[in-house]
Amino acid sequence: MMARIRVDGSDVVFDCPGCGGQHRLNIDPTFRPCWSFNGDTGRPTLSPSINAFAELGPERRTWRCHSFVREGRIQFLHDCTHSLVGQTVDLPEVPA
């Protein structure tokens, strides 16, 4: 099975098909915030949810990518501001 998430030291990294960026999450419990990771790079599960957001431009428009990663799939929650809001899709494979 191909990897869908990359372990980089005490972080896990994956490409997000919703916002088009990368999410980098700490999995070292001595630092906060910290996510739990099941150790399976092909069918990763992370907890808690990933809530990435920013206020953009002079009008301070909020951009948000809020999701759960479970068994290699990413579930985008209904407060996302991108086109995959409310959908669940496979995480893309990590390039070799």
C-alpha cells in the first residue's frame, strides 16, 4: 500500500486536496498542540480534528480547512470554505 502521509521527525505531513496546501502536525506528546497518529502511513488516522484557518486581505475574510483524517480518508467538515466542504475523499498518495 502506498503511503498517504509522511513522518518527518516528530511531525506528520500530508497534502490536502481541499485547501491545496500541506498540513504539518506535531505527534510528540511533550509539545502542544499534539495529535495522536495510529502509525499507519497507508491508512492514517489522526486525532483530534485539523482546523486550519486564516484571515485574509484587508476585509479580513476567513479561510478555513477543518477536517478529520480516518483510515486514509479525509472528512471535510461543514465549516470549510473550500470546494470539498462536507465531502470525504481519499488522501492523495505521497510521491515516491
